[in-house]
Amino acid sequence: MGVDSYTRRTLKRSELTQNARHYINGRWETGVTTGLSENPSDTRETVAEYARADRSQTELAIRAAADAAPHWSHTTPQRRADVLDQIGSEILARREELGLLMAREEGKTLPEAVGEAARAGHIFKFFAGEALRGGGGETLASLRPGVQVDVTREPLGVVGLITPWNFPLAIPAWKIAPALAHGNTVVFKPAELVPACGWALAEIISRAALPAGSFNLVMGSGREVGQTLVDSPLVDGISFTGSVETGELILQAAARRHAKVQLEMGGKNPLVVLADADLDRAVDCAVQGAYFSTGQRCTASSRLIVEAPVHDAFVVRLRHRLAALKIGHALERGTDIGPVVDRVQLARNLAAIAAASEEGAEHVWGGEPLQRATQGHFMSPALFLARPEQRVARDEIFGPVACVLRADDYEHALDLANDTPFGLCAGICTTSLSRATHFKRHARVGMTMVNLPTAGVDYHVPFGGRKASSYGPREQGRHAAEFYTTVKTGYVLA
Ligand code: UN1
């Protein structure tokens, strides 16, 4: 199947189907039912047979987390730092093996997957430091004589963490690590398409000497496991990354019982290319941002907004680059873009592409299903020329599909960039410092990128957006404390 010899050797050790069980109250548990996850590069290969919970099994995990909360929230910062550091070290030491598992289960290329595993390890190490530094606090004089006031941060309690399939290790890491660092106990529900990755992470966490119940893994459907987490009065906060539709349902359900919520949802991120840009750099940013990871990132640049004088040259160069990309098995050396994650998503992508042509967007390249030596969900990256009101320019597709919008000038480009219900990330390619600075200030998003792809972020700074993209406090970096802690104000008559 063209998989190179290094990968073939490594595969020998892990070719057996993984048996992934729940981790509840410090014990490995079988599920009420079982499910299978398959390799999207080769659907004949089953990656995991995994446990699936119903409501009552999920409730056991929630109860365990609630019982463990008083203990874990009072452990010393040193203990929490040591636990997180140990988890981070093990992930880093096993990054190749974890990357291989991820490439098999999610379909991102092996180098991308190994890089993501390393990122997950570094995230745990960063939050080991955060456990020591704490969420911050202040002491002030009261308005009343002789009285002192302090403001401290305490753990939220039990948090339910619901994660997507597209970053099977990094996103769980950037929720689990700050949750534990700040003294919360966790019930973690990974996406149904990537249970083996969730299980592998839980297996590493299970060996880090956490008190039983502080960390629990429960796999299964959103309807059973996710809904139970969202509805349980014992769950103090829900952090979710996924679709806008699910995020809105979670928000409404959590609001009814006053639970804290953090949502990371969709994006339709613009990459503006101005006439003064380094065009090679701009094409690199577009290829990276729109198509790598098969476009399956909420930070993907799916709207390429190009100033008229360089529009045609940009499209020609981009088309040229797309034609040279290698689409194939995620483990094959040299693959630029792996498969789409599953047949449902592939069908959705192809339907969006057909709809784009029907609504009159001009097809430039790709968007075809591809046959390879193995049976996988392969498709060529798609590029359209679109008008701003067309759906291909408005709806998040979550696949390797991008469109180019023509802008008359910088002001027009900025208007187009902001003309979207989403507000996660916005990029600009320009050599003008004043344009870049103006764009950074006026793009209505949570993150801006200058001469960089919109996708690909650091873990030590805040991550998140505005409008339909996000809700609640930012993730990652020091700002993670805003979600994972609650503020207490104390008054003392000295
Ligand atoms: C990145 O671009 O490095 O689901 C991270 C997503 C985002 C993470 C993107 N929550 O695509």
C-alpha cells in the first residue's frame, strides 16, 4: 500500500485493534455497548473496539469526580505540578507512537500527528507550571477602616470536557491540563471517531498517581454521554469544542441550571492578501491554512480575500500548488493531505462543492473523490472563485475547500473579512506595517495573524474568538484560569 518501511515496522507493534475501555473512579470499565473506530486511510482496518456508556454509566463517572473534588482541590500545587509534568514527559517520550495512532484513527499525516502529540506533551508541561503559579489573586485595603480584602481563585469543581475528533490529543490536553492544574476533577468525553486517542491519553494519565475519581474517561454518543454531562447538577462547568449547532444546545441546557460554559465552535476565517504582499508567502499561508489537516480545523482559512491587482496571479499560483499536492494514505511518506475523517464528512464536503457550482461559484480546482491503493475517504483540495453572498463563502464546510473573493482595495478587503457570522481568526499578508496594524485592530476576531497561516497556534497564549465562533472565557495560556477557577472575595477585620 506504499507505506514506507519505518511506518511498517512501527505498525507491527500497534496493528492489533486497540481495546479502549472507560476509566471511572480509578478503574478500567467495559461499556454498556461497544463501538468500532476505523482508519479513514484504509477502512478495512479497525483501529479500536471501544466501550460506549449510557446515562447511568456516565452518572457513575460524574459521581466519582464529585466525590474526588474536595480531595484533589486541596492537594498542594507541587503535587499537581508533578502529576502534570509526569504526564507531559510520558506523552513527549511516546510522541511517535501516539502520533502513529492518531494518524491511523483521524487520518492526519504522520508528521502532523507526531507534532500534535508533542504539542499535547508541552501543554501538560506548561500547565504543570501554572499549577505552581496559580490563577492569581490580589490583596487590597477595604473602603472601611481596618478591613482588608483579598480576591482569590478556587477550583470550579467538576468539569465535563467534550472534545472533537480533529485534534484528538491537543484539544483534550488543553482542557484536561488546566482543569487539573487549577484543582478541578474531570469527566472527559472524546469524540466518537477517535476513542483510541482518548483512551491512550487516559492510560497515560491513569499512571500519574491522581486520586481515584479525579480524572475519568467516558466514551459514547453526545446524546447519551454528552447530554448527561450537560444536564447533571454535579457538573459545575462544561468546556466544549465542536459544531455551532451542538454548542448552542449545550449553552441553552447549561444556562437553565446556571452552569459555567466555554464553547469553541466554527470558523470561516479570512486570509487577506494585499497587492503589496510577498505572493509566495501568501500562497504558502493559503495552502497551509486552507488545506493542511485536510482543512479540518476551525482555524482554517476558507475565505481568501485578494486585492484586485494580484488576484489573478495569486489564483494561478495557488492552483499550481494545489495540483502538486500529494493526497493519500496518512502514513505514506510524502503525503501532504490525508483523507477526510469519515464517509459522512466526505459526503458533506462533496455536497457543498456541488452546491457551490450550482450557485454559480467559479470552479478553479479539485473537489473530486480520489481512488488510492487503499480504500479511504480521499478527495482533491477544492478552490472556487466566489461572491461574498454565496454559501461557499459563508458556511463552514470543515474540509479542504476554499474560495477566493476579489477585493477592490484594503478597505473593501477588511469589510469582506468582517462580513461573516464567525469571528475566530483573521490573517493578512502584506508588507505594510500600517495596514497590518490597522487590520489587527479592526478585524472582529479573537486572533489575528500577519504573514502567517490562520491555523496553527501557540499553547501559552489565549485561544478563542468572537461572535458565533466562541462563547465564554478563552482557552489556553494563563487565561485558562478564567474558566477553570471561580473568584472569591474575602473581607477581614484586622
Ligand atoms: C490550530 O489551528 O493549531 O478545532 C488549533 C480547531 C481548533 C484548534 C485549532 N479548536 O480547529
